[in-house]
Amino acid sequence: MKSNQTKKLCIAGIMCALAVVGSMFSFPIFGSKCAPVQHMVNILCGVYLGPWYAVGVAFAASLFRNLLGLGSLLAFPGSMFGALLCGFVFMKTKKTLPALIGEVFGTAVLGGLCAYPIAVWFMGQDAGSLAFYAYMVPFLVSTVGGAVLSAVLIAALNKTGVLKLLSDNGK
């Protein structure tokens, strides 16, 4: 039991580092920095580590990205909702495609809606100049890119059997 927790914690740390380094490959859309690698990491963590580790990795990566100047405050809602929903959907269905859809919906819709008050209250955006759904489009672009990356990566690693070591079945 303790060995499995240690393994998950080590993998979570590596995934957090991957998300932070991968955020250097971001592109701006409106007021958001789109980082598809973060969403790829969210899906990998949600599928192989579970929802709580996925949220922890998303939070830590968002925090480090902000401290290093690689992200904005919108990284928090833009990653954590998708990671949580992806993890829960995979936990219930044990299927990758619904988990990918959970990440996309959680990030684009839930994260996009929650980004609006953060932009208004903490980032000084004028509420009149922002549409309520203004962050859904950039979050959608970013999360779909990450979902495609993770789908390809998960398929390749499952085919080789490497990711079986990450799951609880590969103790």
C-alpha cells in the first residue's frame, strides 16, 4: 500500500514538472495563455493516478507556472476543473474517451465560466468588455489540443504495456 502511494506521488511530481516545462510551449488566445501540455498531463493523471492526484498536479503546476511567469491566474480554473472531471469520469467508466470528453468539458465550460470572475476581481478586467463566456473558446482550443496529444500518447503507451505499470493493476 505504502509503495503504491509513493509511486503515485513520484509520478505526480514528474507530471507536474512536465506540465511546467511544457507550458513554455504556449500560445496566447485573447487574455489566456493556452498550454495544451497541461491538459495532456491532466488527462494522464486523471486516468492513471485518479481525480485527487490530477487536481493536485493541476494546482501545483498552475502555481509553479504563475511563480515562474509562464502562466496567468486563469491557469487555476483552466486546469483544475478538467483534471477533476476527467479523473471522476475515468474512475466511473474505466474508458479513455469519456475521460477525454470530461477534461474538455470541465476545462472549456466549467473552467471557462469560473475564469470570468477571476478575470474581473483579481486581474482587473472590465466586466463590460468581457463576455461571460469569453474564456470558453481559448480554454476549448487548449484542452482539445491536449486531449489529442494525450489520446495519441495513451494509445501508444498502452500498446507497449508501459502504462500498465502506472495503474493500480501493475502493483
